[in-house]
Amino acid sequence: MNFPKRENLTAYSNKLIVVGSANPVKIKSAEEAFNLAFDHPFHVTGINVPSGVSDQPMNAEETWEGARNRARNAKKAFPEADYWVGIEGGVDEDEHGLFAFAWIYIEDKNGKSGQAQTGTFYLPAPIADLVKQGVELGKADDQFFSQENSKQQGGSVGILTKGKLDRKNYYSQAVLLALIPFVQKDLYK
């Protein structure tokens, strides 16, 4: 973890964002979105905290709950930050098949929150079958595509788009959308 020392926080000029995950992709996506939204640098770091949901959330509600829990557990673990971000990937199913997405949940030190969901994409049948058998999506991708730790790289979205859209950019857009209530404070009271 890359936290500033607690006693040095008052001297720290940039606001601190704590992501409820040590996954470098999630940390980078939050950093990119915050810098874009507020047009100034932030110190962004991650901390491993529990999501309170299954390793592979299987519907939108569970996925949203995991994102919210990650943000709130990061807040409990490091209350001196300015913002806490939870990013949770999940899957759900409809008549067309199993699809993947992520929920983003952001909370500030005043208790204000913002949330957004990424776009969705359908998983190919062999991957969907593995996930339905209880294999977490990242591990299913690694197994099927003979990769290692793909979820800390391009993820499913990167593999399936042949690198045209990686997981960082996929998450960054949704983090930016979740920041709308903080950027448009007068409209979201």
C-alpha cells in the first residue's frame, strides 16, 4: 500500500482517494477519472478490503452491494481520505445469455455518494459455462485463454475486444459518471 503517513496528511497538498482494492487497474481507472473530472492531481491508492459479497457476484444488486461495501470498508480502514471508491465487477443473465459489467460507488468525507454502472457485454458460451459452474470470471478467462492474472491487466473486456478497450478505460468512464454528483454539486444536493 502506498498511503501517506497519517501524521503527514495535513501537509499533503493533493486530496487523497482510497480505492477499496489493491488491483492496479482499479486504482489507475479511479486516478484517471478523478484527474479528468476535477482537472487537478489527486493521490490515489488502494487497500484490500472485503466486498461482503461472493467472489463472483451473479446479479446487479449483489454487484452494486459489493461496490458500496468496498467504498465503505475502505472508509473505515482509512477515514482520513477525501473520497473512497468501490469498484465491483459482476455478471447477470437474460434471454440473450450471461453478460458482464461493473458497478462503481464513490463516497466523500461528508457522506455524499455517487454511483454508476459500466456498459455491459455478453460472454462467449465457454466462458459463461465456466462462470455458471462457479469459476470467477477472471479465472475463467485465464483458464480458457491460457493467460495469467488477466483481471489485473486488460480483463475480459480487453481479451474480447482484442485490446481495443482495456479494463482501465472501461472502468474509468463509469468512475467519471459516478463523479457527476461531486462535479455538479448544485444539481445533486
